[in-house]
Amino acid sequence: MNRNLLNVALSGMSSLMWLLRRVDRQFNGSYLGDRTDTEFLSDPYPTYRKLLSHAPVLRSFANQGWLIYGHPEVQAALREQRFSSDASRNPFFLRLAQFACGDLEVPLVERPTLLNQDPPDHTRLRKLVSGGFVRRYIESMAPDIQQIIDNCVADWQAGIETDLIAGLAQPLPARVIARMLGVPEADWPKFQRWSEALLGATMISKPARIRAAAVANDEMRAYLQQLVSCHSVDSPDLIGLLMRARDEADRLTDEELISNCILLMTAGHETTTRLIGSAVLTLLQHPDQWAGIRQTPALMLPAIEEVLRFESPVQITLRFVAEDFTFKGCRMKKNQLALINLGAANRDPRVFGAADSFDIHRKNNIHVGFGHGFHLCLGMALARLETRLVLETLASRFENITLGAQELRWGDNPFFRGLEQLQVRL
């Protein structure tokens, strides 16, 4: 398609999404708000409270489907197999994405990954891929992760001010995953750029971001095809481990291996960046609790769990209605889209006392920050490990660390919550 014509078409699609959001406001009231509004992105939780007070499941015309906000409802939706992860079931979403991508494939949709498969295909794939994420292997990465952290903070000195996102939280997860995959260090910046772009694949209200994600997906796939072709089954890295993965006579195809490496890079990089940034921000905003962690290291893990509840890196996940059925009193129609809001569920006052308060001593913290059910995040142990090592490093080396003077800027993707930058004084 001619590039100028494509740009005009993308602009028209954005206008259509704007119109559909206005329809939502007309039918559902002003409480629904605009999920791309700067004020909402800075603090979505007042909107979530209004939504929950109205109903935990709401109809959305802009998304041609449903919004699910309550904690019990979110857990039930993530367990419900009639909510599919296969985006091809939703013609509205798929056609918008395909049009935005032009002659390129829709990233994370048109190839088999853990993200877009349903049982029994998902069960088979997860069983094969999960061998790369056994706790023993992840824990064996700790020295490598610590070395990368040490390199990132090598020039940091007490008294200076620095951007923790650009200097540590952003590069760390990309470098960790690139090292796991056996990517040469000189190519690590490419992977960081690709994974940042790929997050735009979910933004149907911003078609240009979907197009950029498709370009990144195409480039990363070509790179990984060459990387896999050079690997042997005896390679000690994650690709070698996945090549050896078997379930009796079954094994991953090269296509499945490459597609799930792309998923790992996308899901494991940006979400961990956001978790680290939010953890440092929230703990430094609560200096008494930060001091408590430094004095009692056993509080580190509960603190990370509370960050996952309080500022969930993944705010929304998508599902598609596989067949007509009634969910929590709402009549779902085949092919409709459901936006399942983890961030709202984690602030549900029906489940969490003082839900809008940060408390590392919280008991029975049954958050859904890593999802729930059979799509529970496979890389959660790695994300927890990276975050713990970062916090331990900051606590031991920079005892006077505080927040710098700044106006916080949050990312513009409502599916993922994280800071664009975070100035800290060491």
C-alpha cells in the first residue's frame, strides 16, 4: 500500500476509535473516561473506583465487547475457557490490526505463541516451553543478572541524580533475556528497541503503533531465524534448552521456538522494566517501608508482591468470546472482545482492605499482577528475581537514595503501566 495512503487510512481509523469512545460515554456515562487521556494515564485508579462502584462488568462499544474490572470477576474470566486468547476470533480487532500492518503480519497474533493459544494447543506448548523456566534454571541466572546490574550502576556515585529507568530498569531485562537467548552483546540494543516497539501491538486505538510493532516483529523474526539456524541442540543457553525440550515424541518446531522467543522478549522486557520502576518509585514514596526492608530483608519478597498489586505492570489483558454464553449476568456474544483489567482487580475494595494504600505487611495478598489460571505468567520467577536483585543492590550501595525533583511521566499504553523516566538522587 502507498505510504501516504496508509497514513491517511491510519488517521481515519484513529478518528473512528475516537467516535466509538464518544459512544461509550453516551451510553455508559462520563465515569468511563478516556483510557488514553494524560490524566487517566497518570492515575487510573479513581476511574477504576467509579467503574467498580457501578458494575464489575460493563459493555463497551469502542471495543466491540466488554470491560471486566472486579477481582472475583477477573479471576473467573481468566479461568473461563469460553474466553479465548485467539485474536483471530474477533473480526473487529483482527481487521483493524491487519489493515494497520499492511503487507506485514500482525505481531503476536498470526503465529503460535503461548499468548494466543487455547487448550489443548496451549497446554502442549506450555508443557514444552516451561522447561526453560524451571526455578533451578532461573535461579542459576542470578550471577549473570547481578553482573548486568553492576555494569549498569558502575558509574553511579553518591550525591548525583540519575534516571533510573534509562540507566537500569530499561536495559536490564532486555540484556538478561538477550543473554539467555545467546544473543551477542553488540546486538542487545536492537532487541531493546524491538521489544519496546512490539508493545504497541495491543493499541487498536493507535494504528500507527500497531504498524511499528509489525515492523519490529518482522525484523526480530528474521534475526532469530538466523540465530536459531546457528544453534545446536547442545547449546547451553535458552534456545538450546528449548531445542532439547521434549514431551515423549513431541518437540517444538523452529516456528514455535522463534515465535515464543519473540513473545519472551516482548513480555519479559517491558513488563519487568515497569515493575522495577514502580517498585523503586513506590518504596521511595514510602520511606518508612523502604527503611523496614533495609532493616529486615525478609520483607523484600512481600514488598515486591505488594508492588505487583498496587501498581500492576500489566493493567489489561485481552480475551475473545469463543461462543455465546452468560458471564456474571451479562450475555456474551461470540467474537466479542473482553478487556480484563488486572490493575482494577488489584484495587478491588471487596477483596483488599485499604485497597488504595501501599502496605508491604499486607496479609493474604491474592493479587492478579501476573494473571491467573492457565495463562499465569511463565516468566514471573525471572521478573521477581530481577526486581529483588535491583532493590537489594540499591539498598546496600545507596543508603541515602531518594526521589529527585520531577513531574512523573507515565507511558501512554493503557495496557501496561510504567514510568517513562524516574529521577533518583543517590
